[in-house]
Amino acid sequence: MKKLRLLVLTLLSFVFVGLLSAQVSAANGFDHSRWDSLLKQHVLPLNGGQASQVDYQGFADDKSQLKSYLASLSEVSSAEFDAWPKDEQLAFLINAYNAWTVALILTKWPDLDSIKDLGGFFSSPWSKSFIPLLGEPRSLDDIEHTMIRGSDRYQDLRIHFAVNCASIGCPALRNEAYTGKRLDTQLDEQTRLFLEDRSRNRIYKGNLELSSIFKWYRKDFEKGWQGYSSLEQFLVDHAADLTLNPEEIQKLKDKDMTISFLDYDWALNKTL
């Protein structure tokens, strides 16, 4: 009887420790320190962070560290992921997208000039299912368009200024990892920096010229996410970042401002 009681107590202690561990994991989210270290070493911010250049050779030299980080992402189960707060989930997915994009570039580095060189006649590099994540093979499109944008779980416009497609036209690859605790501040800063970049967003001859990101994802700015029902409303709220004057702001409010979209630069965002 004593042995049975001891066995039961031992089993209960294991269950308690397991539950406690799960609670701690859910509270703390995921440790992105390895990715953070790689970004700090191999991403060069330009113009105060408005753009960045990536040292892909540096990433190639540290490929074992990158692989280790990616492997740790793949070890996370759907149940574990779902137990995290939404900010932790979103930081995880943004980091996963950016890290696997770097890994994809390295599959052909240095013999490529654009991420588009990794696509085929009938396929794009973003549709390749090469990412083992949350128990399934995923593509970059799956992460961005299904898990982040399509899930309706996050409803955050600012992700468009955080995910990086390894191209000059993309928002800067931030030289630090996203974390749940700082995500709101980080996304706010990425949005501001992107809008302040006059090579991507500017007033020209009285018209507003924007990055093609706003053309491709305009619907995301019209579905009520973060209270925005139109692209113009979002732009008015960020008028200071765009350095718009009162007359230009009023035109946007009246939807009387001509908006056009700049050509996208798909050249690789590599260090020169």
C-alpha cells in the first residue's frame, strides 16, 4: 500500500511539474535570442533604420547557428503555440518568416541577384513548402497570408512593415528579433520608419506616391483592422510620418488626393 501511495505521489509530481513548465512556457513565449544575435551581427541599418542591408555571406558563415534556430522553431507544437499570448504568437511568426527567407536566399547564395531567381516558370519562391512549422510543411506564403493575415487572429496592419522579402523594395529587415513583450513598440517603429522613407513614400507634384505594398494589400486597410476602414484614413493618421501639410491632409480626408504606386525594387537587399 505504501509503495502504491508513493507511486501515485511520484506520478502526480511529474504531472504538476509538467503543468508548471507548460504555464511558464505559455507566459514567456519563445526564446528568439539566437536569431536576435544573428540579426545584430549581419544586418546593417541604413538611414536610421528606414532601410537595411543584409550580410548574407555572414549568415552563410554562421549557417549552423541559423539552422539551430530554425530547428528550434520547428520543435514548437501547435498546442504550445496556441497557449501563448497573441503578441508572442505574432512575434514568432514574423521571426519565422524572416529567418526562413534568409535561409532560402542561402540555398543559392551568392549566385543570385533577386529572391525571384529562386522561383520557376510556374511557381514562385514564396509558394515552396520547405518550412516545417507547427507540425506541417509550410511555405512563406502560408506563414504570411494564411497564418498571419488569413487567420483573422491578429488583425494588425503593421505586419506589412515587419515581414521582409529579401528585396530593396521591402520594409527594412530589423536588426533585432521581434518579441511579444516589445512587439507593439517594434511594429509602431517599423511602420513609422517605412513611411518616413522618401524612396518608398512621398508627395510628388501634389500627388501621393506610395510603395506597391499599399496596392497589393489595400484590402487589409479597408476591413476595420485597428479601426481603419480605408487606406486614406490610415495615411491621415500617419500624416506626420509622410510630412503632409494641412491641405494635403484635408484632400486625403475628402478622398480627393491622387494616389499612385511606385515600382517595386526586387533586387537583393545585400551588403555592397
